[in-house]
Amino acid sequence: MSGRQFPEEGPRFSRAQIRSARIATTAVFGFHGVALAQWFLRIPDVKIQAGLDDGQLGLALLGGAMGSVPAMPIAGALTARFGSTRVTAGIAVTFMLLFGLPSFATSQWILFGALMLFGVAVGGIDVAFNNQASEVEEHHGAPLMSGFHGSWSLFSLVGTLIAAPVMAMGISPEVHLTVTGLLAGGAIFMTTHWFLPSAPRHAEATRSVARLTPALLALGAIAGLSLLVEGAVADWSGIYLRTTLEMTPASAGLAFGAFSVTMATARLLGDRVAARFDPRTVLASGAVLSGLGVLTAVAIPNPVLAVGGFALCGVGIGTIFPIALSAASRLPGQTPGAAIAAVATMGYAGFLAGPPLIGGVSRAFSLAVGFGVAIVASAVMFLLTRLIPKARTAVAEVPPVGVEASTASN
């Protein structure tokens, strides 16, 4: 196998244990994806319920960042100390209790505060189960991370299919999102029973804070920009179709649905693509496709072009974040949990900062102009990829995907 080598140290598990953990990890990614899809499609309703304009909603969405960004390194430190299995199970309980809170907001600042707590649960559990994914990938002996993230995207599509009839039946956001949190959090908690028992895998496993090396910072910046674009499409594409293009509430979900399909496909095939092409080329190409996709979606106010443009964006953005996380977990001298937490924190800072930025710009100009933030982010990401050496770097060392990586969602 070319590229990054998987360490040999650490506890040994049977093939059956690893297979069970792989299925369980895929399921947890899926539960998380289904849950967040419900939230994304309910944002327009929460906006109306709280009486907010685009700018006020954008500011309120910053609450998610205020909760998630500090929670992620804490989750990474806890994972390094107690293991991903225990931390995932523990945060799942918090997820059950906090996920539905934003749906009860009746003003901008109540929504801001609710999203802070929402961000703690959603961001913290994301770091924890990504650490389990890294452990499963290591013990499996071949790359699986892109496939795990592909399953998240596929299940988020399933989530849109679930949300559409729920919304059509007139079920309130409060009931919808509260039940979603209880079911998804409970399912994650129970599924951790099949996770690999965590133990320190490296001599430096007790270090709870990542070393901010140039390689780690580069991975974090690229991850942040890629998730800025992803967050922009997730939070604002439905509002764009519903308000600017005047589509029905159910039809407005087509943009996020198309984006989810293409992003899932890109992630499931991403490791195979990286095996055939230089990873820096894959990252740069993804940035170009992402920018072109958003530009297509908003340049001309047409529903077909909008859905197609957001779908093209999903093709480009799909593999960038999982490659960054997997590479970070293997960086020399880094504790995997802390390194993943650092890159995830920078990544999700972008994910959560993008929607508020777009909200502010759209308030001053228009939502179509606001999407220019995502286009600029794609361009900057393209430029940053040129700083990554081609040979044996943190990103270039992501190994090619074997056949099994594309079946991680099975």
C-alpha cells in the first residue's frame, strides 16, 4: 500500500470485532446525518417562528459556533483520556436533551442561546465518533474514513426524505426536532455497545492538546473552508429556493437533497480517485468544482440551475474534509484524538461561520450575493492547496482506497 502507513501498535481485535465496529460506526455517522438533515430543513420554519430576517438569522446561527468550537477540543481531550467509546456514549445523552432546543426559540437571542447548547452536543459528539472511525480504520488496515463520511451524506439524504412528509403533515418544528434528538441520540448511545474498546494507541496518547504544526494548520484551514461551503449550502440553499426563487417548502429541500446525493457519491468514491491522482490535484479540483457549482446556482435565478449548481458543489466538496481528518490522525508526534479535534474545530468553525457571514452579506445586498462568500472560500481553498507539497505530506500520505472503503455504508 502506498502513502501513509497504518501503525502496528495498540490492542488487537478479531476480524469479527472490527467488522462489527465498522458497521456500528457507519450507523452512528448515519444517525447523526439524519438528525442534522431535520434541522437544516426546519431552519426556514424556525426563522419565521422567531420573526427574523436574513441578517438576524445569520447572527443567531453564530450561537452554534460559540457552543461547538470550544466543545470540540474538550471532546478531543476527553477522548484522549477516556476513549472514543465512552465519550461518544456520554455525549449522546446530551445530544438527546439539547438537540430540539432551537425549535422553541421565539426571538433572535433565545435562538442564539439555544444554538450554543445545540452546538455543544452536535460538535462534541462529532469529534468523538470520528475518533472511533480513525481507530476502526487503523485496525482494519485500509482507509475507510471517506466511506464513513459518505454514509453521513447518504443518511442525510434519507433525512430529507423523512423530513418532507413530516413537514407536509403540519407537525410543528418543536415536536419534530425534539423527537429527532431523542431517537437519534438514543440510537447512537445504544450503538456504541459495538464500538472498539478504546485504549491509548500511541506513546503520546496522554497529550490532550494538539501541536499546531504547519501540516496540522494547513489541514485545518482547508477543512475549515470546505465546511464553510458545506454549511452555506446546508443552511441557506433551502431559504434561497424558498424565498428568492419562490419554490414551495417541500420543493425547497431539493437543493440540499441533490447536494447530499452528489457529496455522498464523491465521498464513497473519493479514496479510489485519490489512489489514481495526486491528492493535491484532487483537492484543487474539488475546490474548483465547488466554486463553479455555487456560481451556477446563484448567477441566474432559475430553479433547475440552482439545484444542479448545488449538486455540482457537492461533487467538489465531498472528499476534502474526510481526507483532512484521516491525515491529521496519522501526523507524527500528534495524539490522534487531539489532532482530529484540532482539525475538526477549525473545520467546524468554517461550517458554522459560513452561514452567519452569508446572512450578513445577504442582508446588505441579497442572498444571491451572499453566496459569494462560498465562492470566495472555494477560490482561497484552491490557492491553499498549492502550498501542500506533492510528495509524502500530511495530505498526500492519505493512502488509496481499497474496494472495501466504498462499502462502508453497507
